[in-house]
Amino acid sequence: MKIVVCIKQVPATTAEKRYGADLRLDRASAESVINPLDEYAVEQALRLQESGAAESVAYLSMGPESAGEALRRALAMGGDEAYLVTDGALAGADEWATARVLAAALDRLAPDVALMGMASDDARGSLVPGAVAAIRGLPLLSYGAELTLGDGAARIRRLSAAGFDIIEAPLPVVASVTDQVGEPRYASLKGIMAAKRKPMETWSLADIGLSADDVHGAALTRMVEARPPEAKAPTERVENVSADEAAAKIADWLAARKLI
Amino acid sequence: MSNDVFFLAEFADGKPARSALELAAGAAGLAGAAGGAAVGLAYGSGARDGAAGLGAAGAARAVVIGDGDAPVITFAAAAAAAVQGDPPLALLAPATPNGRDLAAALVGLLGVPAFGPVRAVSLADGRVRAEMATLQGSVITVSEPADDAPRPAVVLSLAGTFTPIEGGSGTASVSDAPAADAGAFGKAKVVETHPAEAAVVNLEEAQVIVAGGRGVGSEDGFRPLHELAGVLGGAVGASRAAADAGWIPYQLQIGQTGKVVKPALYIGVGISGAIQHRVGMQTAENVVAINKDPDAPIGEFADLFVVGDLFQVVPRLTEEIKRRKGQS
């Protein structure tokens, strides 16, 4: 049983972000991290490996060469090997192109489970897992609060409108998990040292059998404008008053806006 | 080429979700500008019986892509078949787990461009223009389909992006999607269902939300929040910290990994306002925060920030609102 966890390198939440003249994020200007929600997928995969349900855990990322750092960080948490698809033709890739590339790389790796986080911190479309499943012609188990494996099938626990469902599909599958799978572990010093010796392979588009035309110049979308958000009206503050006064002030504020 | 605009319309027990009514209005607006019609792709339990009712919400037609409680992803092939004959200009999908699953499958199956979640969408020269708050809202970006990109443009829309049409009439003409093999997506099966002990509201439909965080301290601590929500005719929500602590069901979690809500009024109580929570409520029309920490980050983006003890302020606010309502 083999799991490949797909990882995206993203600008840190706290990092200052800038867009270049081409309206692309200047990723070099921002501190980069593993997409925090992908760390939950790493954690889920490592738990499955530790329990014996999975034999191997590998990581796959698409991005600039620097995304290799995110893969090393994942390897420091655990797992066996990593693959980076990097190619100048992929700059500015949209969700469709990302899915196309990951699908082609996953075809080569042929895992039983391709596992992803539920969303990326920077784009938040959450479309890549489903699009990868569609392109590869595999079942999708998305938004799992827990993933289990056994009897040739994968199962997730997924929130329903009120309670939860268990959804099952035969392997191989594409799955995504939420932040309910358990807090991601920290990399130990020993893990960080060990990660340096774990194999990491770099692939170009040609290595995974795709051309720049196959990914429509990296995007079916085109950004035409990037601008700062509208300035927000300043916050009204109420402090150093009694609870009665505070309650009256809030009620006045709500009444002035016809909210009560 | 068709100038129609499709939208995903989820049903439960024959009734359309609020998202279906919102997207119907959005699709009708865009289709009207393009000279086409709004068409709903109906799915979920009772979708076939309820689909005609989408007419009152703005749809000219409805195509049933799946009726029943199967995982929504199993309807993806039917959705693709419904879209493929004469591809519409755009397809609006709710930015919910189910809506995103179907949207993602269409992006992969059809090789079409995806946008969003959007905060606004318009048409310019027959092309969709999607406006998004990107990178946790630090930048507003506007995107459109690339030249020669196939149709439709798939557009994820957050709750509250469009306003349902009130008092509409008329029925949508209903048809079934062309027969399609569900393929690999059809292999996902619900093998166990665990309903909740108590009914859980759909936060995306609430116009007033009173949300509690770590500062609420316990399940009992939520009682005054329920009372305040009660007098305001609203619902209770929570931050991830409160859901993780087990004080409230995960369905009521607001934020990056919970619901994204856009109520007329959001009152955050004992919530610090970390970025992960903020992205779930920052488009609420009015934001009030009550927190004992004068430096809580929520104080920087709330419209009204009250520094105080929630256990003192919230019950008094409930009483004050009751008193004022009694007088009017």
C-alpha cells in the first residue's frame, strides 16, 4: 500500500505579499512554508504508515525549484521519498493546469491513495483533488475528517448537514482530508537530519510526458487586475465602561443600523 | 454558442438550499445581460420534484443530474453531460464541500477554467470577469478565461454573493440530464450514516450569527450566546477552538476549514480573530466583537469593538434588546 501526499508551497500567512508587473505573485519576496492544511494530509499519511496500513509514503509537489524546501520539511516529519515537478512553462499555473500536471505525475507514481489537504492557504478553491480524480478516472473521497484503509478500499468520515457519514471507495483513490485528522507533528532534529539523505527526484514537464501546449500555457485563466482591498471604515471602540453601559451602547449601535 | 448561465442547485427533501436560490438570482442576472437563460442543474433528495420551483427563483429551465442521497460526486458525469451539448457561458457553483466537489470534477472532466471563490462576477465583452479576495484578502484580483479557453467558466460563489429573488413566480421546465455512466466517481458509496443527536442549523442561511470562541470557556458558556441569538432571530456559530474543544458541533464552525458566512450581523464573542477565522466572516455586513483583551486582532477589523467580560455584557445586551423590543 503506497500513499503519495501532494504538497503545495505557499507564502506564509504573515508574509507581506507583492505582485509583479506581470500580475503574478512575487513568491521570492515572501517567506514560504508548506501549505498548513497539507500538513494534516502528511500527518494522516504518516499515521497510516505507523499503523501498518500503508507501507510507503512519498511526497509530490509542483512549483519552482524552491518548493524542494517544502518537500524536505515534509520528509523531516517522516515518509520515504519526494518528487518535484518544476518547469519554466508552469509559472502562473491555475487549478486546472496544476491538476493536469499532478495527475500526470501520479500516473507515473501509481499510488493506492493520492492524498491532499482540503484547501490551499493562498487560493482556497479546493478544486485540485476533484480535478485530479476526474483526469485520472479515479474515485474521489474528499473532506475526510479521518481516512482509513483496508480490504482493498479507502474510507473517510465526512461531516454531513447535521452528523457525519462514512464514505467508501475501492482503491486506488484520490482523497483529501481536513484539519480534524489530528495535529501535525513537528519535525524532530533527528528527522531533519534524516530528511537530507532521503531521495528527492526533480521532473520537468517532458519527464511526465506533457508539453507546454498540453497545459495551455499553464492556465485557462488570465489575471487582468490586482489591487489592494478597499479601505475599511475605522473600528468604533467601547472600553472602560460598565457592562450595563456597554450593553446599551451595542443596542444603540444595532438600532442605528436597523438591526434590532 | 449558447449565452446561457448554468448553476448548481442542491436540494434536500425536495426543497432548494439557500445557495440554489442565491445562485439562481446570480445566474439570471448574468444570463439576462448576455441574452441567455438561467438553467439550474438540480441534485439531492427530492431534486426531481422540486426542480420546477427554481422558476420562481429566476431559472428558465432545470436539468436533474441526480436525485437521492448518494454522495454528490456521483452526479458529476451527469452534470458534465448536461453541460457538454451546447456549453453555457458560465456555471455557478456554491463554494461548499458538495459544490466544490462537483465543480472540481467538471474542471477535470471538461478541461475548463475555474474561478473563485468570487466576491463578485460580471460579464465584459461576453467574457466572465471574476473578482476574488486572494491571499487571505490581502489583495483583490480580477481574472477572466484565457483566449480559446473552453466553456463554461466554472465560478465558485460564497454564500451571500447574490441575493435571492423575492416573490418570484413561474416554473422552470424540467428535464433529465442525458444518460451518462457515473464512471469511477460512481464508486464512492455512503456505507454508514450517523445523524446528529440534535438538529443543526445551516449557518450559511442565517442573517444574524452570534459566534463564540475560546473565551466562552465551556459548553455551558454558550448558553448566553444562544439566548442572545434567540432574541435576534439568529444562529450560534463558533471558532475552530470552540469546535475542537467539543463545545459545539463542527457544522457550526466558521472559518477557513468551516463555513464561510456573510450575515447581515455577526457578533463575535470571546473570539480573538485569527486569520483562519477571519476569512470565514470578514464579508459580514456588520461585525460586532466583544472581548476582554483590548489587543485582540478582531478589534482591528470589527466595526464595533467592545472591551469587556462577555459573561457580564452578553446577558445584559440580551435583556436590553428584549426591553427595547417590548416597547416598540
